[in-house]
Amino acid sequence: MTLSESSRKWKGEKRAERASRERRRGSARFAPLNALVDGGWLAVLTPYELRVWVVLHRLAYGNGMVRVSHGTIAERTGMRRENAARTTKRLEGRGLIRVRVRGRTVGQGGKRTSNEYEMLAPSPTPNSVAADTIEDGE
């Protein structure tokens, strides 16, 4: 069975639309990473901050939101949970993420389940918060 001219045209349009959507999704995924590298952030961020940012970027949904616990961040980055919590605060202070505490407390220790992080677009150059003004607790 051969396709009619209109069917071929329709299939071609759908194929082009799908390819365009995939290109947009890919460029949106790499735009923050490109800004981080091209904007000079690599010279400013500590290795802990870079590892946490990369994990959050990897886990982010298409809208830039991530719901993850400090334990999961620690597991994926190979650091202690306390360092993961401290590092997310530092990234928030640098303006790279926004943290929203969410969830309920679990167990008698009162630990929260997870936070919600919003990945913010890195500014073209690191913000005015100097590396030495952020507490170094590692």
C-alpha cells in the first residue's frame, strides 16, 4: 500500500516537529551546564558544590525542579549527609538553586523526608558572593 501525498506530507511534518522538540529539549538541558562552564563558575565552586550541583542537575525534571533528600544527594556524590546539607545551603547562597523545605517529619528523630530544589539559571558570571564569605565547614 502506498501512502497518499497528504499522508506523506503529514508524516514529514510530524517527524520534523518531533526532531525540533528533541533539539529544544537537548539545548534546554545543556544551557545551565554551558552557563556554568562558560561563566567562570568552575573556578569559584568547591568540589563539593560542583558534585552536588551536577547531581541536582541530573535529577531535575524538565521544569528544573528536583525532589530529593540529603541522604540521596550524599549517596550519589559519595559524601556524608551533613556535608550534602551544608553544600545545598552554600549553593543556595550562591544563587544557583532555591530550596523549599517540604515533607513531613519521619520517626522520633524528626527527620524530614526530602526537600524541593529549583535549579536556577547560572548568571553569566559568578554573583558577588565571594567564595571566602561563605562558611567553610568541610
